[in-house]
Amino acid sequence: MTGITGTGRPEACTEGAAYGVIAELLGRWQRAFDDHRTGDLVSLFTEDALFQGISPRLLAGPAEIFGYYDNVAEGATAIVEVLRANPLCDAIVCGFADVTFTARTGETFPIRLSVVAQRFEDTWRICHYHAAAR
């Protein structure tokens, strides 16, 4: 899905490649969320990431994002459906996904998620995360 440049770095200069980047990144996010691996979740974000979850408070950076995810009740899961992705340049992509969170009680919380991801060498990380009611 993502191509490789002459330097060995994944590129995302087409919609299909951008979609692959977002799908792979949110797939890793979903697995870490479902397993309540807070450290792994935080590692998917840049050091200066802006984060708007479903709480009213805007968060920034690893410590605040860690606190947000660490407060999620164990047993909560997420289903992610990537809707669309576009390249902004060869090292930045953006995309939208529908995410349905399910609490251990079975209650569901559907949201629309927008993310911007940036490539650092051969790794894509989330630099902007915004959840909104769906």
C-alpha cells in the first residue's frame, strides 16, 4: 500500500498510499487500545501531538495523552473503519475514520476521528488527533 522511496522510506504521495498509511497506523492504535497498552498507544504519537479526545479538554504531548488513555477502563474496545485519506505531501497524510468504542458493559460510543500523520524516517506517527460525535 505504501511505496518505498530510493532512500528506503515509505512514501504516501497517492490517495491509495495515504489510505494504507492511515489504515496501518490506526490498526496498530486499535490493537494497543483493545489490549490497554497505554505506552504503546502513546508511542504512536509525536512528541508535540495535539489531541482532542471525547473529553472537553485539549491535550498535547506524551504525558497528557498517556493520562487520557490510562484512564480508559480496562475491557473497552474499539472498531475502526477508515473512510478516507489524502496525502498532504510525501511525509504528511490526513484521514478520517469512524470508530465505535464499546465499554465492558456493552454500551457503545460512535465517533468520527480525524488524524494527521507525519513520517519520521521510516515510521509514521500521529501529530493531530480529533474525535467528534457521530
